[in-house]
Amino acid sequence: MTDTPADDLKPSFRGDVTVELIKHTASDADVLFAARVSTAGEQSLEELQKDPERSKGLINYLMRDRHGSPFEHNSMTFFISAPIFVFREFMRHRVGWSYNEESGRYRELEPVFYVPGEDRKLVQQGRPGKYEFVQGTPEQYKTVTAAMEESYRQSYAAYQEMLAAGVAREVARATLPVGLFSSMYATCNARSLMHFLGLRTQHELAKIPSFPQREIEMVGEKMEAEWARLMPLTHAAYNANGRVAP
């Protein structure tokens, strides 16, 4: 157990998420050299020295006709801090993804918890597969905030009590809720990210509707903004073709 002063272990609450691009090898040129090797062999490496803009038609063709493998020859690593329940959904995406998450077995978990922001829609209407979320009332938001914060304080106090009694971290953590913030590194390529975005974000250009939980959509939106900056032609082709991963 750490020697962190007790005053520093008071629960804190946040309604946002953190997404940082840590490193990357990702550009539109990566798509082009991978695609052109089929017809140009080693001369396809020349694409790395050319302006990808001149071949944006090829990128659009690959996206439209779903030739997916050229979009795999790149890499992006993100640092993400979000509630545990977001990570449980995140890790359903297994193809083309690598994850390493902080461990409650090996470190004392910090008391940072998720409470929805005032813009988070609280009320579900309709039936599964055909429902929508609408804004809650001020009273509902107050109820959610008060209930969550009280629950978080109690669970973290129980966690601290067990640690102080000498109980192992991996046992004591069982009292903590999925609203606790965790952190991880997530590495993907453009193809796997497009598949993730197709399922975990809503967008007016999407051919196939999706109904993601808002909190994982917040992560997806931040990841997409970084990817769009790195691979603008690929991102534009993705949107132009209905946001369907090739």
C-alpha cells in the first residue's frame, strides 16, 4: 500500500474522458504503398515520397469497394483515461487492437469517479433497437449526482479500510464500482479504428445506424479527431462511403 496522505485520497468526480495520441506511424501514404505493391512491387515504395493528394481517388476506391488490408499498415497508440465500464465495452473490439490497462492488483487505485455532466441525456425512451435518450430533469440530474457520489464515497472508504487492515489489493478492489476511472494504452490501425467508430459513434453520414453508450462515444470522438488529422484523405473517404469499415 502507498503512503499517500489521507487528505489526498478524498474521492473526486469528473464527467469527461482523456484521450491522448502517444505515438503513431500513420499517414495516407501508408495506404497507397500497401495498395500499389500488388501491381508495382518494390516500386510501390515511391509512394512514400509523393503527395498522397494525387492518389486520393485510389483511397476512395479502396474504401468504396472494401479492399481493407491496405488500411492496416499503420499504427496509432492512445492513452485513455475513462470509467471502467467504458473499458469493458472497449475490449469487445479484439481484432487489430492491443491493450494494456492499469492493475488494481499491483497498485492502490485512486479515487476518481465518473458522474455524468449536465449535458448527458439521462432518460431512455422506446424499446431496445428502437429507442432514444432524452434530457433528464434538474431533479433527476440532482438525484443521479447525489446517489453516485454517496455510493462512491462509501465504496472507497470500504476499500481503504480493507487496505489499512492489511488485506491484499486484489481482494480489496472488489468493493469498487465500474464508475471508477482507469487508464490504459490502446494501439490500433486505421482499419480497426474505423470498425470501432462505426459501432461506437453516431454520425449523420453513417449508412448503418449505431446506438453507442455516450461515454464510449466521447472516447471515440476524441480518437477520431486525432486520426482525421493524421490521415485526412482516408478519413474523408470513410465519411464519403457511409462510415463503413472496409
